[in-house]
Amino acid sequence: MDPKGGINKDTLKSSHGNLHQQAANMAIAATSELLEDVRGAAGDTKFLEMMGLFKGKPLCFVVDTTGSMADDIAAVKAVTASIIDSKLGTQDEPSVYILVPFSDPDFGPLKRTTDPEVFKTYINSLSASGGGDIPEMLLSGLQLALTGAPSNSEIFVFTDAPAKDKNLKNTLIALIEQTKSVVNFMITNVLGIRHQSPADGSQQQNPLMVRLDGQMYRDLAQASGGQTVEVSKSQLLEAIDILTESTSSSLVTLLQATRNHGKDEHFTFSVDESVRNLTIYITGSYVDFTLINPSGLCPFNLCN
């Protein structure tokens, strides 16, 4: 049975078409009034968050706080203020700041704030201690971040150790796909320099396990569209600066690929007149590459 009465706001050809514009204007005015009422009750910050109108991605740090990470935590503290200050008032200003510490056997708690100054105090309160055996609860800390942070977050993981909870890898890949968050790993000491010889009573990391853990971190980063950067502790500040520059909302990823070790590979990406500034990041050890254009020439002396 066809409905009767009412005013059709969708078309001028309805039976009440002459009242279409009046009805549409009343609907727009009522919607605007409702949204203003909600904004007044919730406040600007919560209203914009509810409407998804924040410009920048949520920023999350997942930080290993075991004893060997003292230098890394100092670097995180040093760079956090500059990251936050550089984004304030821009389209990349984070909508929320999140911190998740982890060690072994503990991880968390998750700390969250929309106030950049409060977040700086969270970071500055971190301290490095303990650790015991080499593997840490890294994936548990990352899982807490992925479940507690909003979707589309930018997550940075800082560690110099392999993960004890490798069984969570598939769960994390599913969470990454669900949340659309980007996970970047900042690995210092390349997961293998941390240990000492058994003669002094410390534990020694199996080289095969070192490689497997490094590959696991790369797999997780690749699944999210993020990067895995392996650097020495002295290079961490420089690496963070480069990585944060690459996360600007004005940038578009033309190609991201993970190569197979021990074989030559070719990767192709397209660049047209719409591209203003092209930046290429190549991470790894003993990198050898050649960049050529479609004519087979090596531009800008970028043959290595």
C-alpha cells in the first residue's frame, strides 16, 4: 500500500513538488540546530572527534622500557616535543596521543590524552629497568595499542629485543586490517647486539631467531603500510625525524615493497606531473640500488 500525505523533500515531481524547497530548507535547518545542540553539550573537541573531523591521525608510541633501552627512551623523550610542536596548528596535528609501555612480563597501562603537554609528561615519566631474559612482551603491548587507539592511528614501536609472544602475530595482522592503523618499528641494536657472551652469565640470542624476529616485525609493518627501520642507538634521533616526515597527510605512497634477500629484484612505480617532491626511503643493511627512468638512464646521480 502506497503511503499517503507528507511532503517529499527529494524531488520536484512529487505530488507536493511545489513545497519541495520549503521542506528541504526546514530539514536542513532542523539538522543544523540538532548538531549545534550536540556541539554545545559535548564541547568542540569531543564533537569534532565524534564527527571524524580531526585532521591529523592519532599518534601512539609503544615503548620497550627494559634496562637496555635507556638510550632509546632518552631519544624518544628528546624527539617527542619536536614532533608534537611541529604538528600543532597544522593539518597533521594528532587528534589524540597514546602511550603504551611494555617489558616482561608486564605491558601497559595505556595512557591517552588530547593534551600535547600532558602527553609530554607521560613520555618524560618513562624509565628503563629490569628485563631479565632477552625476549619481551612486545606484541602484547602492540595489541593493547591497536585495540585501545582509534582507527587510522599512526603507531611507532621502539625496541631492541625480539618478541616473547610471537603467537599473537596473526591476531595483530587481523587488527591492523580492521583498524587501518599504520605500524612503524624502530629497532635498535638490530636485535642481536644486545646479548653478551655466556661466560659472564648473560644469555645469548640465537642468530636464526634474530633473523626471524626481524622478519616478523617487517611483515607486520608491511601489512599496515608502515616501515621497519633498523639503526644503531646513536642514529635513532635522525631515523625518527625521517620517519615522521614520511607520515605527513599530504604525502602519497607510490610504492612500498619488501625484497627477498640474496637476489636482484626490480620494482616499478609511476611518477607524473602531479608529483611535486619525490622521496625514496630504502631501509636495510648493505643496501645496493640503482634508480633508472623509463629511458634507462640514471637521473640525479642516484646510481649506487
